Amino acid sequence: MKRKLLGVVSGVASFLALPTVALAQTSSDGFTYTYSGDVDPATASQIAGALGIGTFVIVCICIVIQIVLTVWVYKDAKKRNANAALWAILTFLFGIIGLIVYLLAGRKSGTPSATPVSSK
């Protein structure tokens, strides 16, 4: 399991590092081609690196939010005796739209199961 996770993380990191390569291209005559004009290669590389790291952080945050939403929908649907796996898959695939659909339609379909209240 850890090998698969490591493979996925390294694959995503490699993909997100592509802006670094794209923005820091140097031609054979020594000029660096960037969108902002005359920028030396070191600066272009730093800018591209920052964009790559920023993109990686944003994607990681989005993935964590997506997983948290999916787990919450699964647990809530299971409490309400709804089809938890279906709602979790829909939420994972469609993100916030799947969550909104679940909140509007899925929560109404099931009623929360009674949990015993402990008295202390």
C-alpha cells in the first residue's frame, strides 16, 4: 500500500513540476524565452519553481478536501441507511456538486438511525 501511495505522490509531483521546465527554456543562442520578456535564466527558473510548488500545494489541499468530503458523506449516508457507497463515489467524482446533490436529495431519502444516549 505504501509503495502505491509513494508512486502516486511521485507521479503527481513530477506532473506538477512541468511548469518549471516549460517556463525556463533556453535556446541554443543563450536567450531565455519567457512570457515576461528579458529575464535571466536564474530568475525564470525561480519563478517556475515557485509556480510548480504552489500548484503542488494547491492540488494537495484540494485532494485532502475531496477525501474529507467523501468520508463525511459516506459516514452520514451510512447513519441514515442510504446507499453510502453510491453517495461517496458521486461525491468523490463530482466534488462540491456531488455534496450539494447529496445534501438536497440524499439526506432526505434516509432518516438518521437512533443512537443510544449515555447518561452520566
